[in-house]
Amino acid sequence: MAVQLRNVRKSFGTVEVIHDVSMDIAAGEFAVFVGPSGCGKSTLLRTIAGLEDTSSGQISIEEQDVTWTEPAKRGVAMVFQSYALYPHLSVYENMAFSLRLRRASKREIEEKVLEAAAILRLEEQLHKKPSQLSGGQRQRVAIGRAIVRQPKVFLFDEPLSNLDAELRVQMRLELARLHKQIGATMIYVTHDQVEAMTLADKIFVLKGGIVQQSGRPLDLYRDPDNRFVAGFIGSPA
Ligand code: ADP
Ligand code: MG
């Protein structure tokens, strides 16, 4: 398994917001956590990234227990919303940033940034600043910053939520293409059922910090386990 959670719980102070979550995500799978605002999607993703400690339970990435491993050593890369770009740096330097921190050679940096730029069709934009880009291009740079790190697992937290509706549809198609092209394991968080249904190989429906049901989109749609899943993604009764 690419990612495995076993009985993960997370509390903030005395309030438990993730209750005993276990899940398996296979290598190359596009997994989507979907559920209403406040159900714990971001918290769960951040525990996988190591940005939050778990209160109990175990997290493995490619069969390695990373429960107490620092974020940079987990082999994951998180894609934030496009406004998290460095405004004073060019597109090239935005994508090179983490590699420079890692003291990669100039040649390695160039190779990886150009490769990511080709995948994301950003070759013509490399010298520009984020403010000179469209919303969609900015979002692609944010994804490029993750690609250059060649992570085992990509983590996306509602990356399209601040784009307009038309662009969201376009970026959704691009994400599907990206997943096909690089074949990496991806975990994607959204509150948007349509995004979840169209992107996911496997959906995890969350409510109140509990996985209500997981499985292939069509199976959940046709055969929801409970009323919540039915109401949220199931076919109209
Ligand atoms: P989602 O991403 O699904 O909207 P979150 O994971 O952000 O949900 O939040 C889940 C719950 O945990 C919410 O009730 C939220 O208020 C709470 N929460 C999230 N982060 C913190 C924090 N740092 N401190 C206290 N409570 C938090
Ligand atoms: Mg969230």
C-alpha cells in the first residue's frame, strides 16, 4: 500500500476531531476525501503530511511507519492553493525553491524544473512573476513545486476552491491528465461532490471525523451504506 492509516485519532485540546480512521490507498491511486466543511478532511491530510501529530494510531507510507517522521522525510508533497506562491520570485524560482533548499545541483534543478514545466505546459511562463499569470497558470505552478520533488504521494487540499467555475472544470481535467501521465499516488481533499466523483479512483466520504464509506465512486453512488452517503453523493432516491 502507498498509504495506510490504522486507527488514527486526532484531538485538539480535549476535542477529538478524527475518530479512529483506518484506510488503505494503493500505489498510483487517486484517492479523494470528500465531506462537508469541518468534517476533518484537512486535519486528516495534514496528519498524513506530518504537519499535525496524531493523538494515536499509525500512519505508513510505502510500508514504512512514518507516524513520528518529520514532514520533509515522509516523501510527500502538499499542493496548496495558488496564492501560496512566492510573489517576488519567478515561476522558475518558485519551482526551484525546494530543490535549492535541498542543495541540488544547478543541472539537477534545471532538469527537474524544465520537466515539470513541460508536463504543466508552463515553458513560456518561466521568467514571469506569479502576478503576471492567470489563475490557472498560478495553480499549475503550485503543482509544479510539488512535481519537482518527485514525492511518493501528492497531497492536495482543495486546490481549486479559489478558482472560478469554468477554470475549475478545466483544471480538473488537467489534474486527471497529470495523474495519468505521472502515475503517482494522489490524495485530494474537496467538499465538492462532482470533483470527487470525476477525479477519484477511490472516495472516502467523511462526516464528523469518521469515514462513513469508502470505495469506487460508482459503487458508492449506486450502493450507499447510509443516508448521509446517499444524500451526499448517492443517486437521488
Ligand atoms: P475540513 O477540512 O473538512 O473543513 P478541518 O480538518 O479543517 O475540516 O477541521 C475539522 C475540525 O477540527 C473542525 O471542527 C475544526 O474547527 C477543528 N480544527 C481544525 N484545526 C484545528 C486547530 N488547529 N485547533 C483546534 N481545532 C481545529
Ligand atoms: Mg479543509
